[in-house]
Amino acid sequence: MANIHSDTQSDIHSNNAKAKLHMVLGRLLDGVSDDDLQQIQTEVDETETLAVKGGGHHDHDHPTLE
């Protein structure tokens, strides 16, 4: 029975965390227009495309150990 209780507690905690996240995201996005969201999505898509083309490497020098 202890496992069922702990699973239920875990589910409740997870649901509470999700509800809080939805509330915070809702407040953050409250003043954001659909055009702004589309622009953000476009930039994310472009960034992902560049990362795939570049093999996941960043375009900067890494220090080398000698």
C-alpha cells in the first residue's frame, strides 16, 4: 500500500508543478501578440536549421590545451 500512496503523492506534486508552470507561462505570454509568437517560432526554426547544417557545432573558436 505504501507504494500506491507515494505514487499518488508524486502524481499530485507533478500536477501541481504543471499547473504552476501553466500559470507562469500564461502570465508571461499574456501581452505577447500572435505576430510576436510567429516571429519567435521563425527564429527558433532558423536556429535549428543552422545547427543541423553545422553538424551541431558552434561558430566560434575553442581554446586548445598544449
